[in-house]
Amino acid sequence: MQPSHELALVIRKSKYALTATGIFSLFINLLMLTGPLFMLQIYDSVLASRSVSTLLVLFVLIVGLFIILGLLELIRSRVLVRIGINLDHRINGRVFSAIMRQSLDPAHGKVFANALNELTVLRQFITGAAPAALFDAPWVPIYLVVIFMLHWTLGLLALAGAVILFIFALLAELLAREPMKMASAADGKAQHLYETGRRNAESLAAMGMEQRYKTLWQKEHVTGLLAHGLASDRSGAITSITKSLRLFLQSAMLALGAWLSIQQIITPGAMIASSIILGRALQPVEQAIGQWRVLVRARLAYHRLKTLLQNTPEAERKMLLPAPKGNLKVRNLRVAAPGKKQLIIDNVNFDLEAGQVMAVIGPSGSGKSTLARALVDVWPSVTGEIRLDGATFDQWNREDLGEHIGYLPQDVELFDGTVKQNIARFHPEPEADKVIEAAQLAGIHEMVLGFEEGYDTQIGPHGTNLSAGQRQRMAVARAIYGNPTLIVLDEPNSNLDMQGDAAMVEALIKLRDKKRTVIVIAHRLGLLSAVDCVLVLDGGKQIAFGPRDEIVTRPGQQQAPEKQRATVVGLTPTIKQNRQLGIR
């Protein structure tokens, strides 16, 4: 499947429903001639013959035809609704996954953050009035031909009116395109600012930033309002002009028909019928102009979704590999932020056997968190390779690999749900034993039992009902749920007290006994007692790697000068202080 055509292919899957809609539109537009033809017969046959029986027959006939017309309109509307729903159903999961993958890229993540809203726009367009107008538009020439059949001068007037309205439709497109683009971009920025502000409301309130942040949001919001207003003003002006013009053209058609009737060139019935048919012929054009903002917005949504899917092709399903044991090999690893060229990690090399625990230390900004992201396949490497039991990450299906990886990011995020759901990674049917095992290993089992509803306690959006330390320990339990083979913990004790530190050390020892491979980013010394080896980073480069006792020496411990690599009194954030401690 070609990514550039993926959305179009999804739409094409509704081709039979679209074909049915076109067939319904055929009969609907044919039945739209019922009124004019009835009027023609009334004036030319019934009034001339004064036949009541003919009138009754014609009236009963049109009652049946209008009932059929109404049913066809209803069916067409329901078919379009189901086309929109089916489109959403077929593509929403793919769009959601693409948004999540794009969100890993700091540069482009927020660009596609509202892509699900774009899908809603596209669905609402399909289920709205605009598609009906588009299906009716091809019938405009047919109606004009019917008017020409009544008289060529009437046809010329109708043709001129249709051409003028079509020009106004193009004008509406040109005038509304740029304001709608500006409005959409500003709305996206305003929504991003709102979401960020809502999630950081405590900081905004505590540090008096709310008014200044509100000003930033208002700037984008007002920009969007002004752009929407400009687009509405322009499209509203065009809509008003076209509506007045259509009414004028119908009156002009009636006047021309009356003159032709006076000259006895056409009948009075043809005069009335031509005016009604003209109104029907121009209606789709007028409706399209009235719906032009919706059309433009839907087109923008289509292209944004197409770009998102094109930039995030669906991964091919790979052969299922056997569960890894945890042997990790990193060679010549270089990593940059997605979309950036500047390296954050430069030439890192190390090997870990299953069951080893490694600490990564170094000053702030040395690339420790970037290394953690690369080791769990969140950020791709620029060069080099990471092999888990001999297989690179791209040889795995992402979902299959995730079952064998545990990850605690530096910025802990929990999700709105129960304690059980968060620990079990929202598995639809989590095993209670595994949930409790993970909680016990993370040292939070007793804490959870102290909650009012235990493991069924709702933690609130982003875990707002928990303290920072509780959130972090619960995220650790989530990382080790199911006994994953490779576990990467980014500063797992940054929010913990002494008791939490001790529980974390005990958890690392237990994981090592279970032959789990653990990499822990450490800024505090307490965790080093539970590790086997240490990797030292500085400025993104590997300074040292080896057994803990060779890399790190505690205060008061003496080693031979040729073996002493570092003396750790505290893991400090500056390179200068690190050098003073002997880490080089």
C-alpha cells in the first residue's frame, strides 16, 4: 500500500456506497422535475380542458412521486452518514498510532496533535449538506438542456446565470482559502497552549504566570477568531450576492417567459416551469457556495491527514522472534533528537549480559536521558546499532518488543484510570498475580492497599490524586510489570524518600536475581550499591565503562592509582566538579 494514497484508498473502500448515493441522486434529480412538469400540465392541459378528473389523477401521481422523493432523500442522507462513520472507523486507529509516533518528535509532534480533530472535520463534511450538493452539481447541465428545450432564449439566460454563479464559486474559493489556513494554524497553536497550560496549572498559579500565559493563548486565539471572521465575512458576502442573484434570475426568467408567452411563442405553463427548473438548476451551485467554508476546511483536513499518514507509514508486520534473554550489545551508538542533526550521544559502546544492572552517571545535559530513549527505541539512532539477543529493534514488531521492555521516563506520566490498569499497562484482562507481583517488587503493595479502593482506586488524569513519589513508584511498577527482559529506569528515585530509595535498591537486586537486564540513570548515590557496572557520560561522550568498583570508589576506600577511575562523593551536575571527583 502506498502511504501517499492511503487515505484515498480508505475512501475508495466505500465506492459501492458512493455509487449507491450517485444512483439515489439520479432518481432524486429526475423527481425534482415533478413540480415543474406538474405546473406545466396544470397550465397547459387542466386549465385549458377544465378537467377535474385529470387534475385528480395528476395530483395523486405527484403525491406518490413526492413521497418517493422524500424517501430517497432520507436514504441518501443515511448512506452518507454511514460512509462518514465507516471512514472514521477504518482510519481512526491508524491516525491515532501515527499521532503517537509523531509525538515522539519534538519538532513535529504538535503539528499533528489535532489530527483526530481533522478526521472529525472530514467525517462531518461527508455527513453534512455539502456532498449532496456535489452529487447534484452534475445535473446542472441537464436542467439547462431542459430549459433550452422550452426555448433557446430561456436557455441562454439560464446558462448565463449558471456561469455567473460558477464564477462567484471560484471567487469564494480564492477569498476563503488563505483565511481558513490561518485560522486552522492559529486554532492548533491555541489548543496546544491550552493543553499545556491546563497540565501545568499549578506552576502558572504559584509563580504568577497565569496572566502572561493567558496573553500568549489569547494572541493565538484572537488570531484564529479574526481569520475565521474574515473568512466568514468573505464567504457570507459571496453567499448573499449569489442568493440575491439566483432570486433575480428566477424573476428575470419569469419575465422573459411572460414576454415569450405574450408573443405566443411558449405556453404559460412553460413560462412557470422554466422559472422553477432554473431555481433547481442553480440550487447546487448556491449550496456549494454556502458550504464553501466547510469544503475548504475539509480539503485542508484531508491534506493534513494525508501528510500525517505519508510521513508515518504503517510498519510492516514482521516475523515473531523468540522472547529475548536480555543480552544487550551497543556499538558506535550516535543519537540526535528527531529531526535534528546535532548529536546528543556520540560513539557509545558497551555490552551487558542477562541479569546485569548498569548505572549511567554523568553531569546534567550529558545525554543520559537520550541514551535511555534510544535503548527503548523511542528515539532512533543516527548511526551504530543496538542489539537485544542479537536482533536489532527494527527486526521486531513494536508491540511485540514492548512486551519485553520496561521503561520509566524522566518525566513520569500516568493515565486516567485505576491503579491496576496503570500498572498492567492497560491490558484488557490483566492477571492479578502479575499486577501484585509488580507492585510488591516496586514496594508499593502496602501503599496501594491503603487506598480506599485498593487496586481499583481511580488515580485521576495524569495521576493527580497521587503524590510525585507515589506516581514515580507506580510508574516503576508499570515498567517491571510482566517481568520484561530489558528495563530502563530514568532517575527512578528522584522523588523518593529514604524509604523509597531502600525499596528501589531492593527492587534492583531482585530484578538482577530474576536475570532481568536493568539500566538505571542515577543522580543519587543510593542506587549504586545495587549495580554491577557503571557507564559514565560527559557531553554525550562515553568517558568510562566497567565494573562498579573499578569506575566508582566510595569515600575512604583506597585503590591502586592505576585502577582508580573515579571517586564519588556526590553525583554533581557540572563537568568541572566531575573532574574534581576524578571522573574523566
